[in-house]
Amino acid sequence: MASFDVIVIGAGPGGYVCAIRCAQLGLKVGVVEGRETLGGTCLNVGCIPSKALLNSTHHLHEVHENFEKMGLMGANPTVDWSKMQAYKQDVVDGNTKGIEFLFKKNKITWLKGWGSIPEPGKVKVGDEVHEAKNIVIATGSVPASLKGVEVDEKTVVTSTGALSLDKIPESLVVIGAGVIGLEMGSVYARLGAKVTVVEYQDKILPGTDGDTVKTFHKILSKQGFEFILGAAVQGTEIKDGKATVKYTLNKDGKDGEITADTVLLATGRVPYTKGVGLEELGVEMLPRGQIKTDNHFQSSVKGIYAIGDCIPGAMLAHKAEDEGMAVAEILAGKHGHVNYGVIPGVIYTTPEVAAVGQTEEMLKEAGRAYKVGKFPFMGNARAKAVFQAEGFVKILADKETDRILGCHIIGPGAGDLIHEVCVAMEFGASAQDLALTCHAHPTYSEAVREAALACGDGAIHV
């Protein structure tokens, strides 16, 4: 038995960041993780491997669609799926080993195995029970299930199985038009698969800015995606190595079905706290399976904290990281805080989609007076040079104070561009503050400045 100031259960982005920050603040830390590698879902079977495949297939798309336009001639490359998978695994291994190095550097003890809490202040891993002044639950989430859809991770897969299919399917049906479904759909569409997305709502990316949704839908359709919207999936049936998805249209009750080599179930994720012992401890839970916490991330049981996907809020790795750092600060006697109004979201397709803050729909519903500054990438010289001029930057600002309330970007490097606006919002900046800031030319970031200018007297290049 060992004794720690803090034991973190789970070594995903929330857990490992929390552990490192605790160690940096002088606390003795142990981390419970049952996987063979650190990093949780994100590094092993989520964010990182999917971005590796998105990167590979983006380059493939560029070769086939744009190289000849730039005068780069020659035979188009073919796809070696096994080598692409090996590249993906190398990326994963490099990142997970990096976390292991950071644990050693910060003198964090990896308690290998699956953990449970037999009583406050104690964590059981295998046959050993360790003591901790404080326990942080960072157990993450798992893919959500859907009635009638049986996952075998071969023909009907979750995001985990979609990363490592035996072969590239000729056809793919994606159930759910959210971030995961559209990213993985992009991977296989670029690899030649016919991709059809079935979504219960009447539009893709529910909750996303309306202008962004319309533009992104058009772009994905041009890339070969087909969409069946407003359709309730009734179930799947596997026969002769193929899967048939049966659905009912919400508007008229008509039934339909579509058959494909592979079906990806991408209807979101749900908190994972199985086996931790929360019910026996009397930890108060919320209706959707999340742990209820106070403003300091502490559960209803003193000394037990929770962060990340297993508490309310967006299921994003960086949200979990922020919460992990905040909890560490609190446990070290400092002030930990997360500004939930400035947490960006990114979709890593081509073009990328990024957003932070309020949408126009939210502002209208709240009855808030606002103004819109919008600038198309068609007016950005750098974007046109790389054949990515279809999107835009849209800034929402308070009508009276000019304070930035939100930003929505669809275009090249959107996932990086959004952070200029995040910093501005964190400091309570106005759209004029961005508009008066010099931006290098030619860069994609000029589109952000132009959108800010459009909140005032008008953009220059449109």
C-alpha cells in the first residue's frame, strides 16, 4: 500500500494533465490506468489516430485534385492501407510514450490496473489498496449505443473500430451527423468509399451556427457525401458480410433502408464510471449518468472530485484538460477556474470548422442585441492560393458595446485561427480591438481581421 496526496483515476487528457499539474505544484501523485498505454481514449483510439488518418487522406485528396493544377505532374499514388495503419500507430505510440516520459519526469506513480473506491480516501487497484487525501475521477466516456444497432466492431463499428478496419470499404453508412461521424466519413470518402450519413435531426451538426451548417453541408455534398436527414434509425441487420440500416423518416413516417459494407455508429458518447463504486459510496449522480459536482469539481462525497466527460459539459479533451488543471490548483490551495464561455470546438475535416462562444441562434433566443461581421475566404489571397476559399469567418459582437460574443469559422486552418478570438474573448476584447490589430499578409488570419472590420465600417477585400 502506498500513500498519496492525490490519486487520479484515468489517464486520458483530463487525468494525465491533472496529475502533471498536481506534481508541478508539489503534490505526491498516483494515476490509475488499466490500459497498456497512457493517454486514454483520445491518444489511443480517438483524437490522435483519427487526425493521423485525416492527415493521410487530406494529402491523398490534394494529390488527386490539386497537384496537377499547380504543375506537379506524375502518376497518382495508390493507397497501401496497412502502411497507413502503421503510420497511424506510430503517431499514437509517439504520443503515449511521451506521456509516460512526462510521468517519470514529474515523479508520478502509474498504478497499473483498473481502480475502484472502496471508501473515501482509499483506491483499490487489483489486490492493493492505496491511500489518498484526495481522489479525482477522470474515467472519460464511451460511444453511445442505439437500440436495434448491434456493434461487432467489424461490420457495424463505433469510432474505435472505424480507425482499424480490415480493409477500405466501398460503401459506408454513418449513423449520426456529428463531429466524429463527419470526420471519419471524410477519411473514407477520400479513400474512395461512397459515404451516406443518416441523421435524426433535420440538419447536420445540431447546435452549430446555422450559416456554418448550410455551407458545410454544401461542401461535404460536393465531396461526395450523401445525407438522409430527419430519419430515425430503427436498427441494423448483417447479412453476407454487409449491413443494412433501416430507418423511418420523421416527416411522413415512411420506412427506408440502405445497405453498405460498413456501418459507423456515431451518435455521441456517454460517461463511463462503471466499476468505480460510486453508487456504493453514495456519490450523487445526474440523470444522464454524469457525476454531480460543485463549483470546485467536488462530488457529494468530500475528497472525491470529478472532471472531463464524466461530468456535465462538452465532451472535449481540452475541456477536460482545463478542468484537470483547475482541480490541481484547488487541491494545492490555489484558485482553479474554467471559463466555459470560451472553450472552442473544432472539426478537423477539410475545410476545418471551428467555433467559440455564442451562435446567432442562441443570441436571438436570449433576445440580445448583436451585430454580425462576416468575411468570405474568397477574399483571402492565401486561401485562394491553396484552393480553400469556400468558407468564411463570422464574428458576433454586442450591438452596443462591440464586445465579441462568438466566432464561427469554416476554412483553412480554422482550428488554429479560432484561438485568436478565444484570447480576445478571454480579455473581454471588442471587435474593433481585433480590427485595429495588424495581421501579417498573406495569411489566413487576415480573414479574422476582415470579419472584425465588417462589424464596424466594413471589410476591405470584399
